[in-house]
Amino acid sequence: MREALEKLLSMFESGNLPPAVARTMIRRQAGDERPSDKWSLGNRLLMYLAGTEDARGYRQWEEVGRHVKKGAKAFHILAPLTKTRKVKIQDPETGEEREEERPVIVGFRFIPVFRLEDTEGEPLPEVDYAPPELPPLFDVATRMGIKVKYAPGDGSCYGSFQPGLKRINLHTHDVKTYFHELAHAVHNTIRPLVGGQDPVQEVVAETVACTLCEIYGYTGYAWHGWQYIKACAGGEPKQALKLVMKVLCEVEEVLERIWEAANPEERGCAA
């Protein structure tokens, strides 16, 4: 682990990084669409705060053969109220002004929706989005009581870790993303993580992920990792290196805990 970490730091310092690999996102398969896929980010956040990943209106649940349980309470999302109004626009080429009719948001209305967990009836189609081959150290998460779920996302991130639920959400099959979120989960056992994109936490997770990629022979991810770490440090390479060096002790502790949780076969794959 230490050799891989030193190799990684050398690449960061010299800028001699391997070519970047293409990264992919999981796309929702036909038949697995949900109304919430078209909701605004704000409404999806309201859904997640309500403790569900699928919420629909009363009639929408009936359309898929499910019914809202007696006594279940709805929560509300916001839908824009629009009116068509004439607005003045300027032609960018001629500078001439003209009027056009366009929809304008004039307010919002509340729409009641119900959680999947508050309905009963026909089972929804289940689609397995897991990759054909699971990433190395996948069972480490299970041994630490952490659930891992592959699913399509909204395009805003490749993955996330939810400390309260002890769950890793993955929206890509890229192995580095699993390593990154596993690092967050293990880091949380050392000291509780703070919410949001904390630079220190992100650099620890990304450095751990890139080191594990080096150990297991996944090339091309160090480039992405370095770009990510630089962004956490305001885009300055020198500041990025300083930040990495600052958190090296935590990086090593996270790596050691992951390695201790791995069985000999999993560690042997890296030899």
C-alpha cells in the first residue's frame, strides 16, 4: 500500500500521469422509468427527505397496480404555474427589438404525492444495475455493515455515501467511484464525516481511491483523481499537493482499515 501511495504522490508531483480513461454513468433501462426522474432537483430532494426514492401521485400509483394504504399521509412537491405573456427580446445580430409570446412562471402550486413505502399492490419491476463483475474489495463493505446499491442517478454525481443509512450509492460502474465511497465509509469510522463537499474528506477519499486503483492495476483513474484533488484545492497544483500531504496520516489509516477488513484472497489479487 505504501509503495502504491508513494508512486501516486510521485505522479501527482511530476504531472506525469497516464492518459485518462472514459467514465460512464448508469442509464435507466426501459420499463424502469419513474415520474420523479423528470422532477426538479428541489422536488427530488423533498422526496429523499421524505425517506423514499420513489414517490407518485394517487392516480399514478393506481396506473401501476398499486394503491395508497389507508391512513397514509402525502407530502407535497412544487409545480410551477405558468402563463403565456409577451416579452421583448433583442435580435443578437441586427439589434432589433421584437415581441414574442413565451411561458412565464407566475407562481407555484402544491402537489400531493405518496411514498412507495406507503403503497401496496403489484410489485414494481426490479432491474439489476450491478456490473457483470463486482469491483475488488466489494465484500469489505458488507463486512463493515455497509450496503452498496447500483442505480441510475440524475447526472449530478457518480456516487455518494449516506452515513445515517450506512449505504453507498453508485451511479457508475467505474471501480474508482466504489473505492472513493468505500473510503468515505471507512473514514466515517475514524471520525464522523461532516455534510457537504468537505475538501479534506474529499481529498482523503480520492487519494485512497487512486491508491487502490494503483494496487489493483486500474490505470487512467489517477488523472481524474488529480483533477478532482486540484479542484478541492482551488485549482492550484502546489496547494493540492500540500493538502494531500496534510491528510496522509488519515489516508494511511483508512487504507489500513480497508486492508484489515479484506480477506487473504482479496489482498492476494493485488499481488
